[in-house]
Amino acid sequence: MIEHESRFLKACRGEEVDCTPVWFMRQAGRYMKEYRKLREKYTLLEICSRPEVAKEVTLQPIRRFDVDAAIVFADILLPLKSMGVDFDFTKGEGPVIHQPIRSPEDVKRLHVGDPKVDLRCVMETLGLVRSELDPKTALIGFAGAPFTVVSYIIEGGYSRNFLHTKRLMYTHPETWQRLMETASEVMAQYLTAQIDAGAQAIQLFDSWVGCLEPEDYRRYVLPYSQKIFARLKPYSVPLIHFGTGTATLLELMKEAGGTVMGVDWRISLKETWRRLGSNTPIQGNLDPVALLAPRGHLEEKVDQVLEQAGGRSGHIFNLGHGILPQTPLESVEAVVQWVHAKSKR
Ligand code: CP3
């Protein structure tokens, strides 16, 4: 079976591996010149909607580096199509939601479409990528977690302090509930369709949930993320639950679900295992900025992460957040080699 040949999938299950698997969040993107070249021809959304092109972009980092997993090229905002929310990516500013949802009146515009149909391009990309990937390279599908996606719908784009999001959550709890229910239903359908299309592991990105205090997480977020994980559980694929700045939320996030927890560099791996139990597989947690540091410093940081993991089976090496556009390819290449060589069992 394919599963038994991928050290990424083995590590996600806490099984013995020959060395620590490694991949990078946002491993396809602007730091690669072959990606920038394609971007001269296509917008981000055009790439995502053309399976042949999205397949190429997904495979770009696989061809260049010896990473252990591919992540399907898409964006966490694509499912907004299935929720009746219009959006775009503008140059330099990132995502823009033209009519943010901020009131009980606005929420009436929401609906639950059919992600299998609305996002068929992503399922097709997964199929194309899987048929070209070596069995030793795992294929990861993903979606944004309800909080992170809903925060974009409410804020209208990137936010520093999530003022509109928290205000709506506190002022109109029933509107919040409706948004979160819609998002969790769409993401559950989208992710099960991705597994059916060939995704061998799933990552749920709750990138911005670290802005919440634990009690608010428990009340306003946990039930919805939990619903998604519960729907995915019967598929028995590894489920990575990722967030940044989540040091105070880890136990609650684990309670919400996921079989692997993804953490950033603000918490040490040792502390994460102490809190979550040593048999919880963990993914992380090099600071993406370390890739921009001089070689000696980068190597020291990689060593620190490996030392914290202490050669245990349930560790997947990754960054604590996505690769930055300024990242030198040589640094990425070096990290992959170091991780594999230094963690040889
Ligand atoms: O990891 C991968 O290689 C797969 C591709 C992927 C993209 N977005 C493509 C993309 C993934 C996994 C995402 C997830 C995503 N998208 C998240 C969660 C992860 C995280 O970083 O926190 C979020 C919050 C988004 C929303 C989003 N998309 C933002 C905020 C931006 C603009 C910021 C930026 O980096 O410019 C995007 C655009 C986007 N999505 C790019 C890529 C490669 C930028 C590249 C481009 O414009 O060509």
C-alpha cells in the first residue's frame, strides 16, 4: 500500500521512520522563479481554476527539493465561492472581500453551495498531481478553519486586531453562529471531497485563531472546528490542526480535533509535547525568517528544532508559518538536506 511507503504519513501516525519527514507551508509560491514566471501569465485565481497549471505549481517545489509531501495548490478563500461571498486578490494587498458580512442583515446573503461542484478544479488538480507523484511523496489537501475563513469574510481582508470579527461575535452571537455553521458545513464537504479525490492527509489552517483568549475559543470556535474533524474522522487519514500564536490554546485545539498538531516557533516543541502528551504527533516549528538568516545561524536553528524533537517518531519538520517570498532557494534546499541527514535513525 502507498501509505506504508511515505515517511510523512508514517510520522503523522506516530510510526517509526528512517528519518524525519519535512515539507514547508506555502512551499509553492513567489520565492520560486518558475512560479513568478507562471504568474506573469495567470492571476492567482486563474492558476487555481486550471487544474493543469495548478498541478504544475504544486509539483514545482517537489521537482526542486527532496520534500516528503506535496500540498495541493489552492487558497483558503476559494470555498467562499460555495458560500455566496465574492472575493479577489489584489496586487500587494492580498485578499479583498468586496462586501464583508458584518450584520444580521448581511448574513442573509450566505448560502451552502456544493463544494464538489463549485470547487471541482481543486479535486481535478488533486487527481492530476497524485497520478504524477512518486508514492513516497504524500499529497496533502487543506482548507481554512471556520474562524480564520470567517474572519476574512467579516474583516474584508487582512486584519491586525480582528475588531469587526470580535465585535460581531460578542454583539450578534446568532449571526456568528450562522457564519460559523455555514463555514464548517462547506469546509467539511470540501475536505471529504478532497480525500475522495486523492488527498492522503488534510491540514486545517486556523492561522489567525491565536488572537482569541481560551474561553472565547471554547465558546465561539471549538464546536465548529470539532464538527469538521468529526466528519473527517471516518476516513482515517492524518488530520493536521494548525494555528499560529496558539500557545495558550493548544489543549482546546486538540480537544477540537486533529491527529497531528501544528505549532509555530513561539512555543518550543518540548513544551508542546509536555502539554499535549508525548504520543501526540507534532508538526513544526522553524521560524520562516530563519531561512533568511546567514547559513550558520539557520543551521543552528534547524539543530535546535531537531534537538527538541529528540528523534521521536511523531515529528514532522515544517516552518511555524508559510515561506516568505524573500526566501533564498538554497536555504530551503539546505534545510531539507540537514533535516534528513541529521535525523537519520
Ligand atoms: O502551501 C502551499 O504551497 C499551497 C498553497 C497555499 C496558498 N494559500 C496559495 C497562495 C496555501 C496552503 C494557502 C493558505 C492560505 N491562504 C492561508 C493559510 C496559511 C497562512 O499562511 O496562514 C491564508 C491565511 C490564505 C489567504 C491568503 N492568500 C493571503 C493572506 C494571501 C496574500 C498574502 C501573500 O502572501 O501575498 C494569499 C495569496 C496567496 N495564496 C499566495 C499564494 C502562493 C500569494 C502568491 C501570489 O499572489 O501569487
